[in-house]
Amino acid sequence: MHRALQAHGWTSKFLVEHPQRMLEDYEFEQVVIPSYQGCLRGDGWWGGDGSSNLCTAVVDAVFEEAPDLVVHDVVVHDAVYAAAARCGIRQVLIARPRADVSDVGAWVVRHAPAVDTVFQLGEPSLRDVRGGVIIRGTDDVLRTPEATGLWTDEPRPRIVVSPGGGGHRGTGEFLTAALEALARTGTLGTATVQLILGPYLRESLRVPVGGPPLTVVPYVDAKTDLLRGTDLFIGLGGYNTVQEVAARGVAAVLVSARRAVDDQDGRLRRFFEQTEQVQLSSAAPAELAAAIQRALAARPTAVPAGAGPDGAAQIAGYLSTQYAGTPTGRSEYERGASTFLGRRFVVDERVLVPRRKTELLARTAIGAVTERPGSTVVEIGTGSGAVICSLAAECGDAAEYAATDISADALEVARLNAKALGVDRRIDFRQSDLLDGVDRVPDILVANLPYLSSETSLPPEVRAEPRVAVIDATAGLLPALFRQLRARDRRPATALFEFDPERIPELTAAAHDIFDGENMTTTVHRDEKGLARVVQLTWA
């Protein structure tokens, strides 16, 4: 997956529970985050000895680099999810079939609603939307075989025994059973066995007397192809193992590992129940021995050159088109929802999709309400209602809220969002051109009005958004709002405006010109990339 993303110009960092030798082999950057009881969302079975406070501190330090995207692999770590939601970072989940989750869309809506898209591995024709979450099926992800194998000129049959997954808990018992099964099989002749332990094996195992010659290999690096030149593979049926055996046509005996994170029984039956060359077995030595004999006796299966799924390339291709750079509307309109300050908002073609960059405006407004409890707040040009609804949800009864928009369609969407967040009774929505429908100047004025002057440089997905929410051809909306405000007999304590970073000096100059002679100060707030994004006007 990492290499597929690299092909599209992405760089990535792995957040892991413990150091991964595979990542070291590929020289990929990794950061260890401590696990703790309940650290996975919706999964009470997971636990660890780490401190939740330490974990949060490590994750927060990583997120200071302002990543563009978080990809959850199979599970959703609570601290990572919470930090991404708090920072407004897009999140997706790569999901495998799980025995404990029958409907991944419903699971995400319940436990991780800030996740935008779920990639369901192994179901390439699946396309669905559940509760605003896009479900996209892809082919399975298959590691690319490397040129290096284990074998040189050893006698045949050549047998590899490996637990997969680096040798996690419970694999000592499996390895002992596999070796005993090989000792019970009297028809192996000149067989040679390589036993792969894995870097994390901490359990003991017994080597029976009378088995075939055995070489114990503590660790095989990730670039070594275990199946190249192998006549029989005996292993636990983990995700990667199943994919590689299925694609390569190698004789194998596979045992379902006891894991909640994968539906290994289901996957093994789906791939191999009708295949004699791959035998499914329990970990009982007698049953394993019989399965070994059947697998070796089966006729080899030819595999076409280049066969195998390409799910990693499919996911990376989708991410590169839908998630690269500033989030825009195409995928959100398809999903019918967008995430803003960790909350889900309904969006459709009637409104502009809330941008992560606008969260600075909302956070600054929340700070203004906090400093001035009991204020009246009005948002001009509310659109989907993301900013005013976030204010009402965060600040509650600390203020009175109203919002205007010239578009009746946009106000309908904003009211839907307010109701969904339980703040509809707190916000007075009005159809109005700028301040025309506002009777009294509020204490805090907030606006994110259209400020792009032309459609010629817009990407196609932005052109699909409402023109009235994107384009201000004459660059006159905010100066017009300033002049309306100048005509009133009262000034707000604070007015906050998002604007084009390259034209911030133009906006501040217009404000000082229109409000010339007034006791007004100007503050410019910058985003995490250092760009001037929000102008704050304050009257004494």
C-alpha cells in the first residue's frame, strides 16, 4: 500500500503498536504508539500495558506535521481517530471481512463517523453509501513477490513451516503441532524443512524425534519470497498468506488462526474449499499429517503470469484523485456528507462543501464567544451551516445565534444540519442579502463569503459546486458588507472574515478605508501552513 501511494507522489508514516521488522526492511518511517485497554474504537477485546496519556502525547506530536490523510488499516485506533477528527484531517478505513463485524458501514457510522470512505477488500464490485459513509469494494491487496527465495539446491520436497504475522501469541502451539505432523508423515522421503519463527515469537515449542531434516530460521526479511521454489507451505491462514498462496498456486496446508480482526475461517473456505492442492486443517497433529499427504499428492495448479489482485493500486489511485490537496466536493456529494471539526454535515449540490481551512474561522469564533459569554453571534452566508452549527454545538448557551444566506436552498440544508446536531432551536436562520435581514448588529459577526474572481482556474470538482457560493466576480461582497456595517449605528465587538490569503492586504486596506477614523484594530490569523487566512476586526 505504501509503495502504491509513493507511485502517486504521496509520502507516508506508519503508526504501529510495536516496531515492525518488515517496515525496517523496507526503510519505511514508523512511530510506535503505546496500546492501552480499549484503545481501538468499538473493540473491547484489545488491550495493552501502555498509558493512554502517553499514547495521546505521541499521536499529538505526529499530528503537529499536519498530515493530509489518515488511513486506518483494519482497525481504528482511538487516539489517532480523535486527533484526526479534532484537526479536521480526512480519514479512510481499509477493511477486511471480520467475524465480529457483519456490516462495516453501520460499524463506522456508530463508532467512527468521521471516517469518510471504507475500502472493503475482496469485493471489487461493491459500491454503497451507508449513513453518509462511502463503501467502495476493491480487489485484495497482494504483496509483490521478490526475486530472492529461501532455497538453493536442497533435496525435494522442500517444505516451509511459518506462522505468518511475525510470530504472534499462540503460534508456538501451532509450530509444535506442525512439526509433530511432519514426523508422523512417513512418505516424505528426502524432504527438507525450513522452520520460520518470526521476530516476535516468545513461546516455546517442541521438536519431535524422527522428523525430516530441519533448519530453524529466526527471521526472514520481508523481501524474501517464502514460496519461490517451495513444494509445500504449512502455515496459519492470515490475510497475506491466503492471498499469496491463492495467487501463486503453491501446495499448502492452512490452519485458521484465532483472531477477531479477520474472518479467517470464512476466507479459507471461500478460497480453498474446492481446491485439493490447498488443504484446510485444524491444529491437531493427526489431522495436519493427513492434510500434508493430500496436498503433496494433488496436481499442481498453473498460475498465469501477472495473475493476482491489485487492490493497493486501486485504493492509491482513488485517494490520489479524491483526497489529494484541499478537500473538494466530488466525493462529498457522492457520499452526501462531509466532516467539519469532527462533526458530520449533510452536503449536496445546493451548498459549498465545508473545507478544512475554514475550521480556523470556526475555532477563532469559538474563542471569541468563550472570551465574551452572553454574546449575540450572526454568520453571514452560512451555506451548509457548518460554522454556525459548530459554534452552537461547542458553545451552547454561552451565546445567541443567527445565520443568513441569500440562497433558500442553502438554508434548507443548514436547517437539516442544525436539527441533526440538536442545535436547531438555538439558531435563527434567515434568508437575506448580507446584513439586510439582520435587525441589530451582533456582538460577534462571522462570514466566509465567496472570494474567487474567476472560474477559469478552478478544478472540475469545484466548478460543480454552486457558483453563488464560490465566485465573487467583482470582488465586492466584503466591501459591500463593510459599507452596510458602516451605515449602522452600532459596531460588533469582533468581526471575523475568511479570505483569499494572497488578497488579505487588499481586504485589510478596504476595512481601514471604510472604517477610517474609528477605533478599530486588525488581526490576521494564519493556518497551520503559515498562510494568512482569517481577518479579525475588533472595535474598542
